[in-house]
Amino acid sequence: MARLPDKQELSDPAQTARVDALESALAELEARRRAESALGETLSFALSAARMGSWSLDVATRGYEASDLCKANYGRRPDQIFTFENLVAAVHPGDRTRMLKAIETAIRDGSDYDIEYRAVIPTGEVRWVHVRGRADRDPVSGAARRMAGVSLDVTDRRRAEDRQQMLLNELNHRVKNTLAAVQSIAYQTLRSAASPAEFHEAFEARIMALSQTHNLLTLQGWESASLRDVIAAELEPFGGEGRAVIDRTPDVQLSPKAAVALGMAFHELATNAVKHGALSTPGGCTRAGWEVESDTLTLRWSERGGPPVKEPASQGFGSRLLQQGLAAELGGKVELRFHPEGLECTMKLPMAVLEGKE
């Protein structure tokens, strides 16, 4: 490389001025190079911090260059070749046509390329990638020469959005079911109540029983509830020490639907025991227990120590709920036996329905 002459070697002022101008231009170029290098490092750091990959596409040749982070978004290592053909093949078949159309539209119209699509990485896992870019155009012809942009793995966000939508759908379903249950409780209570005061008392108690089960389900994210906890919650207001016994048998996890149905059933049994059965006298007691055999849950309720029992002339709300509603809701059989020494109730319910598998 030629050396610039030393100013002391020059006698012509014009030559000295030209050397000064050249040195100034070279210094400016070097400062610009350093600034561009610093800007490039800053940009690279910012993209890395944001977990964004950068990419560029030659419009004419379809030559594709991807940064290490961009490759990682598609499950590729930095040392792996990742061409435009590899990119297209990585896009989920259900999104591929939409992705190619978006690229062609951005090239043709000069519009922003902004798209989210699914990518299938080599392990078979499906990820979501958000890609943005724009085409660079020739200032004379206006033709697109190159596209460049960034990509970001948004899988976590999309999964969170999907889960949120699923929860909203589930909430809507639960609200409709709860309103239907409240409507049915109101209608059946009004039908059997002898006075407005009796209706108010019975209806409020049944809504509170429904609320008890909802509270248990809320603690478990509305996934399941313990059978023991459901029964205990309904018996707690009625049974004192040793008066409402629950056998120490292995617990069973109930689906939300089964928990609500059985919660209402045991509320009716306990309420009847307080009004007419074993819990209406100081020495009476109730016992609840269950066993699982051949994919069937057998639940037993018995009362002892109360006044003599005889079968009622007509069915009340509780009897209808047990023998008709519960059996229909959970696909089981319910038998009520009115022994003089105390009421006995046996429920045979399929475990598949109780666990929400059917």
C-alpha cells in the first residue's frame, strides 16, 4: 500500500492541502467504520438479548442466510446448513402455503412481512415462530432485491394463549352448568315447599351445599376433588363429635361433575337426617363408607339411633335427586331402604364416570 508523503517533504502548499484533505477523509472513513462496527455489535447484542434471530433472503436466487439464533428457532445448531428450502420444509404443512404467500406479497407489494406460523423441529416438536421483515428495493427499477428481518420463538406465549382460551371455554361451560343446577334446585325446592319461608330456608341451604363443593374444586384448579372431602364438607354443619362418621377407607378422586352431584346427594341425606332421621335426636348418628370393586364404587349411608323410620307416602326433593337425578347424572343405581331402625342408602356408580373418563 502506498505511503502518504510526509508534509515536510512537500514544498508545494497545494500538495500539502491535498494531503491534509486526504488524511481528513481517511480519518472520517475510519471513524465511520468504527461506528458501524460498534452499531453492529450493539445490534447483535440487542437481538441476542431479545432472543431474536436475524435472516436475509436474496429475492432472485432465494439464497437464505440465518443467524445462530434464527437457526435455533427451527431446532438447528449453529454449524448446520439452513437454506430457504430447509426453512420452507420446516414450516408446518398446515401453515406452509400461507407463509409462502405472505413472502410473495411482501416482495410484490413492498408490504411488511409479519406472520406467525408453526414450525416442526427435527425432534418432531411443534413450535410457534413470529417472523417479521421487509423487502429492500432497487432505487432505479423499484424491483425487490433482498428481504431481511427477524424471527422470534413465541411458543410459550401461544401455549399460554391457548390455555387461557381453554380456561375461558371451560368457565363458560361451568357457568352454564351451575346456572342450570341452580334453576333446577329452585324449581324442585319451590315444588316441594309448603311456604315461602320453607322455600327460602331449603333453597339457601342447597345453594350453600353447591358452594361448598365449588370451593373444594377451586382449591384443586377444577380438576378433581376428594370424595372424603366432599362428604366431610356436607356433613360438617350437621354432625357433632362422633355423630357423622366417615369410614377410613381409601380415598377416591372425583371429576368436577361427579363431585357436584355427590355433594348435593350427601347434603340431602344429611338434611333429611337432621329433620326426620338419626341426627334429629341426641343419641343418633350417621355413617358413610365406600369400596371400589370391579370398576364400580359402592357408597353406603346408614343411620342409627333416631326415631322409628317408615317409608314416606310421596317422594320429596331429596329422594328424587338420589333415585332419579343422581342415577341419571352418573349412570348408576341408587337404592333407599327405610328400615325401622334407620334409613340406609346404597349407591353403585361406575368409576369411569366418577373420574370423568366417560
